[in-house]
Amino acid sequence: MADPAVAGIGSFIGTSGNSTVNQGRIFISLKPLSERKLATGLVVERLRTALKAIPGFNVFMIPTRDVRVGGRSSKSQYQFTLWSPEVEDLQHWTPIVLQRARAIADSAGLTDVTTDREQGGLQADVVIDRAAAARLCVAVQDIDNALNDAFAQRQISTYYTQRNQYRVVLEIDPLFQRDPTDLSRIYVQASAAPRPSASATSAATSTAAAPGCAGTPVSAAPASGSLTAGNTASANNNTGVVSGAALNQVPLSAVAHFRRSTAPLVVNHQGQFPAVTITYNLKPGIGIEEASASVIKAVNDLHMPDTVHADFAGDVKAFAATVNAQPWLILAALIAVYIVLGVLYESLAHPLTIISTLPSAGLGALLALLISGTELTVIAFIGIILLIGIVKKNGIMMVDFALDGERERGLSPERAIHEACLERFRPILMTTMAALLGAVPLMLAVGPGAELRRPLGITIIGGLVVSQALTLYTTPVIYLLLDRLHRRLGGAAGQHSFAAKAGRRAHRERSFALRGVAGGSGE
């Protein structure tokens, strides 16, 4: 039964990044949010539960994200990589780590725990009996040449015609390539010197004969359909060579035995080292940092050897780098703002008054995200950075007006900041409402990409509401505290400078008054 939230699907197998043909990708297009009434994560969880009931078919679902930080493609969204210069250690510890990750899946909030290590490939091992090979004058290189001719599709010649050219490829009949038992049909050219009668038609081998083997041809009758290495001549001129066989050939089964085993379908690398990636998704309501801490603790409890290295990759690695860089980014923004304001007001204290308005905006943004149940994503963090530029204008308006009152009209700090609050209230409210209403469409966004824009609107609105409510009360208090601290540190020199400025201001006002009186008497 089709899921009511699904609009359409598309699929392909064995291409576009899939290493093997036993894997495929299905792209599921969901209906608009207004029709399905469910978030993407809830739809994915419902589909995951339904598809688990299909026997012999493993499904791993990844919600498509507008901003994908990690560049890796995997079966699940988050990756944990094991790599080692020793392949044996990697093959030994990978199943143990995978089992441990699946054991903590319920408690850590993990799901779809899997790995890119596909160990189901069938492999046939040719184990050479070197004693028997030496006794029958067969070199290891002869065995390698025989297998190469049989299975490697080696090009041995090119046939040219008037218009085209055709490559001649050497291999055994495909009927004898289906089972490891067909290896018994392969014959190996021994290193013994051929008879003189066969020297004209037998291919020469570059491998030196084993000691005591020269001139000691071994007779062996090949099975039908077999291919021999080092001899491609046909029977003619009574050379003693039958089709595809010579008198000095040895069955491969006489110098080697065969065994079946399993091998990985693909061997991935991280840098130059073999690597295996364990991937997982998170259940709804589980944070990346919390899940990552659980995985790290579980792996550390295994006490793996130093040759096996484990670290996060993809989205988790990018998230950790982003989290570590966020405090430095905020600090750099605050320093830049402080330097610009310090140059503007020619003071080290007043920029602190303006910057003091920013914590209330950050608090409001975090409270808005908490109330709405929205994660602190990269887009939400961008909204917090934007608040630094939007909210500081409240402090600039009040501090600039108060400083003008002190310097130009000789008002006391208390009187100047009080008038600033009264006179600048409407401009502050106007600019705040303009920015807040501009963010409302982002918060109420619907349609494609709404999940990306909504955290930006929520952070802006929450930060502006809280900062508007607190700025008119906190900024005057901080302004007066810093002014008193500045005067106390400046001492008498600061008071003398303030009195001199007030005297010069009064002198200018008297000169303007006298000039106006003189102009009136002249009329």
C-alpha cells in the first residue's frame, strides 16, 4: 500500500557511486508539508518501520538536507571510520565495533547502524604446493601465467583489416569460468626444455628451468576445453603438439590445491590506508553531540590496539569543527564591533555599554529555539550572528544621544541617559518592529526549503523581542556604572576635563548671545 505522504519515486542500481551491483538507490519525493501534515523525519521513521518487514532486503533512509556539510556518500547520514595500515587488524576489529555500536543503539538513540564492509564476496584461493611444483619443474611464474591467460582476458594480438582492427583476447571458454572446480582443467607449462621437433611451434617461456629439469619433458594429457599457458600453437607438421597442449605440461591440480573463502566486495581507503566506515542515523529528538559521545565511549571501552585508528567523518566531523569554531567566530565579531565603536566615540568604556545589549538578544534567540523545539543548526547560528548587527543599534541610539547631551548641553549623566531613553524610544521601537516583521515570513515559511529558513526567523524574532524588552532598562544602568567607573579611574583629571568642557560650552553660548545682541543693535 502506497504511503499517503509519498508523491513519487525513482531508482537505479549499481551506478552513480555504488561499488557493487547488489546495491541500489531509491529517491522518494514527498508531498508538500501542507498536504502530508508530517515533518520529513516522521515520514522517514514511518517508512523505515514499514520497509523493515521485507525479507532479504535492507533499507537505509537518509532525509535530504538543503545544506550538507559532509561530502561523504553513505548508507546513513553520520559516519564513524576505522582505518589501519594493517588490513588483518582492521578486518578483525570492524565486526567487533559494529556489534558494539548496535548493542548501544537503543540507549544512544542510534538507528540504521551498518557498515560499507561487504564481506559476502566469494573467493577461490590457489594454494601452491611448492615441493610438488619443484619436483615437476613448474615455476610459480608459470602458474601465474597460466591463470592470467585463462581468466585475465589478456590481449595477445591485433588483427587488421582494410577498415577496422580487431583485438585478439585470450581466455578460456566461459563455460569453464563458473566454479572453482574448473581450475582443475587448467594446465601449466613446465620449465623443462621442449623437444627439438616442437621448438618451432611452441611458445618460449622466460622462466628458467628448475635444477635437474632440463631435457626432462613431462607428459600429461589435458582435458577437453582446457587452455594451456605458454603454448598456443595448433597441431601441424607432426610436431608432437596437440591443440592447446604439449608434452611438457602439468595439470594445475598436481602442483596446487583450491579452497573457497569469502572476501570483501570493495576495499575503501581513507588517504592511503584501508578503511571501513560505520554509518548510522539518529532517532527523532537525539542530538549529534550526545550520540557522538556515546559512540566514542563505546569504542574506547573496547581498548583497540594502536594500529587501528577511529575517528568521525562526514557530517559529524564537520559539525565538530563548526562547534569548535563558533565561540571564536562570536569573539571575533565582538572585537570588531568594539574597535569600530571605540574609534567612533573615542572612548574605551562606552562601546562596552553598547555591547552589553547583545547578551539579551542571544538569550532571546536560544529561548525561542527551545520553546519552538528547533535545533541550533548552522542557519540558526547565522541568525544569532545577524542579531549582533541588528540589536546593537538600540544601544548606539541611546548612548549617542546621551553623549551629545553631556558634551554639548552640559547635562549630567543621569539626566542625559534619561532623556535619551525618552527621545529614542520611538525610533528604537520602529527599527525593531521593522526587523521583526521582516523575519515573520521566515518563521512561518511553508513549501520547499521551509525547514532551512524557519530557524533563521525564529532566532531573529526571539532575540529582538527579548532585547527590546530589556534594553531600555539594562542599558541606562550599565551606562551609569561605566561612567562612574570611568570618572573614578580618571580622578581629578577627569573632573577637571569635564569642567573645562562645560566652561568652553558656556563661553560659546555667551558669545553667540552677545553676537545676537550686537546684530540687533546694528539694525
